[in-house]
Amino acid sequence: MPIYRFRCDLCGTEFRELVPYGNPRVRCPGCGTDRVTRLLSYFGVIYKGSGFYTTDYRRKKDGSSESKG
């Protein structure tokens, strides 16, 4: 069961709720209404290593590519 972030459309309360897959009804803990909007969750991106862009697809400074023959 995932945990989602919600905001109440009436009172503006932001909260998190553990939502079961078969029952998507969520009620606001502040006012008790079911008029809530699911918010996007924050997540972090960690780039490890030497880098994808700089090692694979970077062009030369003069604008030419390596495949010229």
C-alpha cells in the first residue's frame, strides 16, 4: 500500500495517507470532506559515476563529431 500526499480542496490542509489499492477514498483529517487532491511526491535523483552526457554524447568544441572519416 503506497503512501500519498493530499491537499484538501476546502480547508487547504496537506496530509499523507496510506491508501489501500481497493479503496481509494481519502478523507481530510481537518474537516472530514472527501474533496481532496493528490499531490506529486518529491523524490531525489543521484547521479553516480563519470556521467552519462559528458562521456557518451558530448560534441567536440569545434562542432565536429568523432565519426568523421
